[in-house]
Amino acid sequence: MRDYDLVIVGASFAGLACARTAAMRGLRVAVLERKDDPGEGVRTTGILVKEAIEETDIPVGLTRMIRDVRLHAPGGRSVDLSSPGYFFLATDTPALLRWMAREAIRAGAQVLTGRSFRSALDTGSFVEIAEHGIKARLLVGADGAGSQVARQFALARNRAFLCGIELEFPPDPALDERFLHCFLTSRLAPGYIGWAVPGVGIMQVGLAASGGVRPDITGFVEMLRTRLGLRLEKPLARRSGLIPAGATLKRTHMGRVMLIGDAAGHVSPLTGGGIVQTLRLGRRCAQLAADWIFAGGDHPAVALGEETPRFRGKLMLRRLLDLAPPDWVYDAAIGTWAFRSLAQATYFHARRQGADGAPPMAAQTQMPRVERTEQRRSSNGP
């Protein structure tokens, strides 16, 4: 068997951030990725908050800056929100993940594509993955909301989810590119919101709902046609899936196995935001693993747990949102000072003071690609 210090399952934001830092710290690292290309079947909306890019430097050609948020009420009223010095980045997510994979490889990690994880054995000294002929001193599950690593080792699993659907369309000049457009509507998306984002070479349109309800994407598209005058003819791509909404899980490690990212519930239950936590905790996992392996420090999962947000306040607010207030409540509230202040804090100021990292929709929302009708972008990164 080939020996590694660290084997990571999953080549998305969490796994690749962890792999690059671990390799730079001198660990022998392998990443197992079931897809043939990390940029295939993207599982994230790819909208980054400012704090996310403070965790890693991203080529500017893969992003488009958006400064402001326009929050739309069901009846048609809207409020514009902004904060000096703050911004969001829409990304060419497939190219971004390919770039992150190349960076991990350049640092010395091996990214083994087309390698699904099914089972492993923790012997006490190593974790053996016989199917692939490898063993590791530490196995890290960064394999998403429905983690197979968590299943295999009977670790805690996500039980509460938002159900999300997103479509990609060609850019439309009718959509004001200065804004992230977010839509409050319990009728179409109970417990969450809808969004329309002018992305990098595309327009992203989606919504999510809580309580096991499937959001009404058809009704939402029709609403955007009527209200904003968007064409929204034939989508270039469609994805749907589940977004963890139950906060950080309690039992995320056992022996030489641990979870990070969506697999560990490192996602705000209020907003669905996870990329900033993914990048930060992925890097910290690698640093702590190096300390543990080289210097006998605390188990990385124990040390990481002390730095992981619990989202207690966000979880209480999530339970309130799950009640899905009727649309007339949003219509009545949107013009008030209290509502504007709450929205401003949610999208900007609370995060600048170190909160959980992402506004609604700007999230690592796990929505597996299920349909693609034409090539979205060039497959070549920078």
C-alpha cells in the first residue's frame, strides 16, 4: 500500500484548501475525488463574501465583484443595501476549483480523480483504503452534506437541510449588474429566499426552502420575467440538492478519522453560508494535522472543535424562519427602519465583525448537478 500522512476525501473547497496547506507543511497528501475533474458537476453557487477571499488569494479573472444587495419583497417593493469597503464575488466556480486543484498539486499533494470512497478500516495505526491501495495516518472526510466517510465510521450526519434549486442562463441586460438580487417569498421559497445573480459569463437564478418543501422554481422564473423583464428562456444548466441547516455536528471524529466542511455541518443554519468557514477550517485542519503528526500535538479534530462556530444564535433564527411568515409580513416590514437594520446586519456589518461568514445565497450550497444542456464556460482555467 502507498503510505500517506493525510488522505482527504472530496476535492471541493474544504478538501482542496486542506490539501494545499498540508502539503506546504510537509505532509504526504492524497485527495480522493469521485469525479474525473474537480470542476465537473459543481456543487456550489460559488458566491464569495469578502471574508472568503481573505482566506485565500484567487485570480481576478475568475471573479466579478458585486458591491450592493437589492432585497425584494413579494409585492414588488425593494430596498438597496451596501457597506463601504464590503463586496461579494461571483465566481467561475468550475475554473476556480480546477485552479485550487492545480495549486494543491503544485504544493505537493496528489489529486486522484475518478476515485470514489466506499469503505476504509481504522487499524489504530493507519486508516487503510484497500480499494485504492493506500493508507493514511489521518483520513479527512470533506465529502459534502451526505458524507460517505461519516456513514462508514458511524459519525454524526446532517439531518436538517434546505432544499435548493438553481438554474443558469445567459447574461441578461435587464438584470441590474450592480446588485445581488435577493427575493423574500414564503409562497415560493418558505423558510429561505430566492436569488438572481449576474455571474461570470452567466446569470444564476435559484431559490431554496426548508421543512422538506421543494421550492417552486417555475413560479419563481415566471415572477422574474414579469417583475424584472428577464427573458429566462432555455437554461444552460440546472442543479438541485440539499444544503445543511442544522449547525456544526457534535461527533465529527473517531480515532484517525475526522470530518470538515459540509460533512461536519460547518454551514450557517440561518443563511446556508459555508465557503468562508470551509476555507478557514480546511486550512486549520491541515495546520493542526501537521502539528499532531510532527510534534505530537492535540488530535486535530479536538483542536479544530475549539475554533469551530456553534451557530447557536443562527440556529434559533433558523427555527423562526422555518415558520415561513406569510408574504404580507415581508411586504409590511420591508420599508421599516427595524427591518432595514436587520437586513443590513445580516448581509454586511455582523460579518465584518467576525460572524459566520455568508449572507443568504452566498453559500457553499450543496446542489449536485443533474442536468446540463450546453457547455457553460471554457474548461481551461488560468
